[in-house]
Amino acid sequence: MGAMKARTHFEVARTGSEAMQEFLKSQENLRALTTTDEGLNWVKEDASKIQEVIKKYRDKGEEFEHLKPEDGFAGPPWKK
């Protein structure tokens, strides 16, 4: 599995969801990530390729769940 194509799965961990509870169980192993200028530039440069890949999977009938602004946090949810 995954020899020709990496298989990944992401689940949206919304506040109060089972996914968030599972996520927070491993909080001692977590660290916050930030986006660098290099990463933002990569997305801008490859935006058309990224959209092609997303379209390909949507055309196959695979659906993506989108994060909403209210899903965000001012800081890492495991830091009080």
C-alpha cells in the first residue's frame, strides 16, 4: 500500500469533537507550527498544480472537509 501514491487522511478536529479529544490526549508530544515565507511562496508558485490535484480527486467523487474560521484557535489548544 502506498507504493505508487502516498495515502493520507486528515480529519477536522473541531472544538468538542471526538477528534479533538483524541488529539489532545497526546498533547505532551505536540508542538505548534507556523507557516514560513518559504512555505507561503511555494503555495503561491504551485497554486495551479495544487488546484489540479484537488480537482482530480473531486472529479473522482472524493470529498474534502474544509476548515472554517471558527475552527481556528488564537494559540495552541493544549496550552491554557
